[in-house]
Amino acid sequence: MTKKSADSGDAHAESAGSLIDDLRAIARDAEELLRATEGHASERVEEIRARAQESLEGAKERLRTIGDDAEQRVRTAARSTDDYVRENPWKAIAIAVGIGFLIGSFGRRR
């Protein structure tokens, strides 16, 4: 994997994590707003509260699904990596040594 694609993957993961954090904050704020307007008896307010509650529950379910999917992908990647290392221990050692050499070489240049 090239540095550019690794950086791109890190940026993608970071932006996805940031988006999830933002959505969770919005959900918390919406729940707080729903609690604050709970005592208002206006029919219009109740209608808006009901729609907001429905939307909020849908968003929370989607967030759970996204989190579950991400967790499953991480577990699959870890399992694949583990399987590869167990099937090819010498290749894994050679790759680790190569990466260590590159990090050491770049570290000495600074």
C-alpha cells in the first residue's frame, strides 16, 4: 500500500468517525430538545415532537448499524491478517523487518 493510499484511508476513517461523532451530538441535542418541549400541549408542537422522535430513533438505529458494520470489518481484517501471518510466518517476519528498516532509515535522516 502506498503512503498516499494509506493517508487517504486514514483521512477517510477520520472523517467517518468525525461524522458519526457529529451525528451522535445531534441526536443528544435532539433528545434534549424533545425533553425540554415535553410539557407543551400545543397540537402542532406534539406533531413536530412525534416526527422528531421518529427521525431520531431512525438515526440512532442507522448509527448502531454503521458501528456494527465497522466493527465487523475490523474483526474481518484482523482475522485475515492473523491467518496470513500464521500461514506465512517467514514472509510476515520479512515484511516486519523491512518496515522496521524503512522506519529506521527515515528516522536517521531527520
